[in-house]
Amino acid sequence: MQNKNLLVIGCGNIFTSFHYPILKTEPYQITAIVEPNKRNFENFVQKEGVSGITYYATLEEVNFENIDLALISSPSALHAATLEFLMAKSIHIFCEKPIFTQDPENVSLLIKHIQDYSKVIQVGYYRRFSNASNYIKNLIQTGVFGAVNYVNMKGGWPAKNDLPVSITDKKLSGGGITMDYGSHFIDHCFFWFNDVDLVDYADDSEGGIEINAAINLKSHSGIPIKIDLSWTNFMGNFIQVQFEKAIVFLGFNNPNSIEILDINFQSQNINLSKDIKRKTIETTTSPFLESPAKSEWIEFRKQMEGEKENISNLNQALKVSAIINGCYKTRKKLTLNWGY
């Protein structure tokens, strides 16, 4: 693919630390950056030693004559309106997650526009591009360990006091840890089980920016899924899938490994050491040779070249946003004994 001219919307940490190292290895020329805080833009070009990038304070100022695609890495609450604006320019769009966090006006019309759009739109759910995640999906589909009985997900980190304003400002974020960390876990549920429904949701914000949250989902086949999220309690960042004959653990610090606790159900006492085997499976023989983040950009490029979605799924990304919206519309007060 020949170099394409890229417009970046949002020059904060998500772009500079996460996307830019990947974009330097991909066939894109960063032509322009939209960033209300000009100092962020100036710090970026100075640190990276780049030149020839046009600065814009607002999206309305941009000259789209030579723009081929755009990366939306602005605050989450702005994603829906930015998508609408860019679709009118008929360019390819890579949008950071989630597409919307609260019910925007005419959301059903927005979804229809996205589904009918002639160019590529991809949403940044990179965790589904990990070898470990795809290995577990295969375990679910093949039934090697029997049916799934239960899924437990935990995410967050403790005592985080340097969160960016895009998260801590309610107007900009549209929410707290549910839309930030929770959206990745909800996307995993759609990736593994195709469709899930919201059962109930509770957080500690009472309408503000939640720090702790608990989400209960259920797959269409009836599998209960529990998601605990916290920015104040240390609970790791992992998924536990309980099959009939094994418990499988996925930790996000290593996207190529899973741990399997193999249970021999011929014995009624599974606490006996002879009935339980622990083993770590390296999944590097799975499809991705690159990091999950790099792999999602590779698929985005291939879609622009005419290939179909493989791992990414735009319709499921829209459903993730709908679940998040449902969480915020039906929230209950979180009790103190949650998650353990």
C-alpha cells in the first residue's frame, strides 16, 4: 500500500505512547494533528523531532483535500460527534474505544450511518488480537474442556492519582472506569460468545465518574459473566473462564500465555493434588506474530486494501457501546462487599 495521509485527532498520551510507535512502522504520513491544547502538540513534535505536520486547534479548521484516513484518540465523549463529522468527509476512520459512552441524540441514526458507511471504520479493541484471547476462543468453540459454566473478569489498578483529564472530567469522558477498562472486558464477551446482555450494573458514583464498578452480563446461551473494576483496590487485570473440566486464566501482562487448571472430575474431591494439574500454555503458534496493538493496525490496513474484517468487528463494537450506555442508564449504588 502506498503511503496514506493521516489526520490525528487528539495528541494526548493515548496517541503519543500507544499509537505513534506503531504508526512509525506503518505506511502512513501524519499530515495534520487536531489538538485544543497546543502545548501537547508542541511537546510531541519536539520530543519526536518531526516536522511538516500542520497544527489545528479544532476539527472544523482542517483542510481535508489530501487526507486519506483519521485516527480519533480524543476524549471518549467526543467520539460520536467526531465520527459523524468525518464520515461526511468520506475517509477511513480508526476510532479509539468506545464509540459512544452515553446515549447521544439520534443514536440509532448514528449506528445506521456507521453500518452503511462505504469506507473502513475500526474501533480500538486491541485485546481481541492477542494470541491468548484467540486460543481461549478456540477452546470455547471446540469444547475441549466441555461447556463454559462461568466467567470472572477483574481489571483496574490501585491508588491512581494521575489520570488524564479525558477520564476525570465528566463532560469529556462520559464516564469512568466502566467505559475505560470495562469496555475492553465487555468486548471480550462479544468476541468469545457472539452476543451478551446486561443483567445489572452498580458503581460508586451516583451519576458522576465511577471509581469502582460491578457489571453482570449473561451470554445468549446462559453463561453468567461477572466483571469487577476498580481504580482504588488492587485486583489484578485478568479473566478466569471456568469450563466443565478446567479453569483457564488469561492475564493481560502476557498476551501470549494462558494458565490452565485441569480438573479431573472422575473424583469428587478436587482438592486432592493428584486431581489438579497446573500448566502454562504458550500460544505463540497462534495467528499473531506482532503485538495485539500492532496487529489491529495491520488488520485496519488490510481492510483499506479490500480485505474483510477478520478479528475486528464493527457491529460488536457498537453493541459494546450500547451495553455501556445501558450500564449508565440503569446504575445502582455499589455495596461495600462487592467483588470478592
